[in-house]
Amino acid sequence: MKRFLLLCVSFVFSASVVAIEAETAEDSCGGIMRLVEKGDHKEALEEARWCVEALESVLQGSVSEHFEAEVAGWRRTDIREESAMGMSSIIGEYRKGDTTLAVTLIGGQGSGSILGGALGGLAQMGLMQSGKRFRVQRLKASVDAQGQITVNLDDGSFISVKSPQYNTQEEALDALEPFLDAFPFAKINETRA
């Protein structure tokens, strides 16, 4: 009897997991207007929230594809996505010989979010206050005194490039210039715009 009960619980749990994984942006967004037309505004609003979440997931996935496996001799060793409290980040870790490099895209979930805009404003203030300013692929960038490079995107998000082996502006810019030229900052900017 215990086996039968365990089998039933396992089946119900696995069926619910499959149902959760199968929902796409089309599934989430498709029924919103039908619910509105029926007057089910509360359900339509909930479905709209799921729709936005699904679309943000699609956008985030398309951006992470730009974190290429190899960039200017640097080989990607890890890539992960993290989200919390309306913030999302994609972290790509790269290695070249004994040198490591972290490339982190930080912004609000979805392009043009209020939180992403606020972060972009803070990054812009940082650009004006400290570090050497320059441009990468027609985007505003800066490098701080510790060698961390920040590239601002048009939607208010930004990409940070940092290697613990380069601790000054000059070291970071000299060593990472080929990487900065080759990494697809402009493509990521277009995807998020």
C-alpha cells in the first residue's frame, strides 16, 4: 500500500513539474484578452504577470547567448543567470592561461525597467565621478582605479568586466583591449533596447 501511495504522489508531483515547464510565452500571453472580454480582470492581471515573466525569461535567454564560448582567446568556463527582487544578472566567467575574468550584465528584468534605469543612472554618476572614461563599440565606458571596467547600455543596465589579476586602470585596459573589442557589447545593447 505504501508503494502505491508513493507512486501516486510521485506521479502527481512529476505531472505538475511537466505542466510548469511546458508553459511558454505564447501560452502565458495568449489568453489575456479572452479573460478581459469575459470580465475576469483579476485572472487577466495574474495571467499578464505570468506573461511578462515568460517574456523576460525569453529576453534574458537571448542575451545570454551572446556570452560566447570563446572571445579573443578567452575561453568561457561558466555562465549563469541570477534573478532577485526585479534585478537580473548574467555572469560569464572566462579564462586565458592562469588569468580569470568575470563579465557581468546587471539590470532590471526586461528592458527599460525602472530599476534598470536607476542602476544606469548610478553607473553614469560613477562614470562622471571616478575613473577613466572611454567608449567601447560606441557605448560609454569607464575603468576605475582598481581596474574594473563598466560598459553602460542604452536601457540603463550595464556590463562589468573585472579580472583579479589586473589591479590598475592601465593594466586592465592594456591587457583586456582585445577582449573589449571582440565581446559583443553592441549586440547585447541592441537585444535589450
